[in-house]
Amino acid sequence: MQSNWQLTGIDHQPFERFFDLSDAQLAEHGAVRRIADANAGFPCRISLIDAAAGEELLLLPFEHHPAASPYRASGPIFVRRGAQRRRLAPRDVPPYVTTRLISVRAYDAAAMMVDAAVCEGTAVAQELDRLFGDPAVRYVHLHNARRGCFSCAVTRVP
């Protein structure tokens, strides 16, 4: 059963100011500056693409699930300098996801996890169809399974 869903990057605006901080000031926020040394391995949670070698990123803590539930969660993310929030076309799953092992976590309206799976990124679309086939599922979070980091949010779309 197919449903319509959409992957969305996080809002870029809260992170812009961090790029102007010194390394010492970044450390006060638990953040570090990085320069990508390869064309893979530095997934930007804003643009939903991997940074290219030579691009500047920040690695910093981020509360990706600020829910009033036991599933409230935070973790480390990469963000690229100058990245803009990306909203993919409905049902689009980019290489940012398809090239990784993904943990797929479904939540209901009370921010309680109601289902979860781990799959190859190439199977994410089918897994999202399965999860959103349940009317109780309000939204889904994707995580990079190997390191456990938040990847992006997925919501229903008409």
C-alpha cells in the first residue's frame, strides 16, 4: 500500500550564528568545526546531502525529538555552512538515505514510538509505506543505524 510522505531537513536558521563563533566558543556549546575530508560520511541534516570534500561543517548536539514523552531525544548532527532547509518532493528518498543502513522509527500523536525497523536505505520507501499504512502513525524519524545519529523527519502529505 502506497501512502504519501515527505522527508524534510531541519531548519537552518538556529545554526547560522554558530559558524561565526571561534573554536573555543563552539566548545562551550559542545560543538566542533570540521572540514569534510571525503565526499561521503558527513551527512548534513539541513540539506539532506553529504558534504563534499573541503566543505566546512559543524558537529553539534541537537534535540531532534523535543517531545513530552519518554522518547524525548537528542544527539550529534552535522550541518554545512550556508545550507538551506530542504523539503524533498513527496516519496523522494535521496542518496543521503539510500546509501546507508537506516533505523526507521514511527511515532503516534502522543510522541510514543509505535513501530520501528532497521533496513537498507534502498528499502526505506517500502518501509515508510508500511508504517504510514497504520493510521496511528503521525510521523517517522530516520536515523543512521550504524552510528545512531538522527537523519531526518518524515511526515504525511496529502
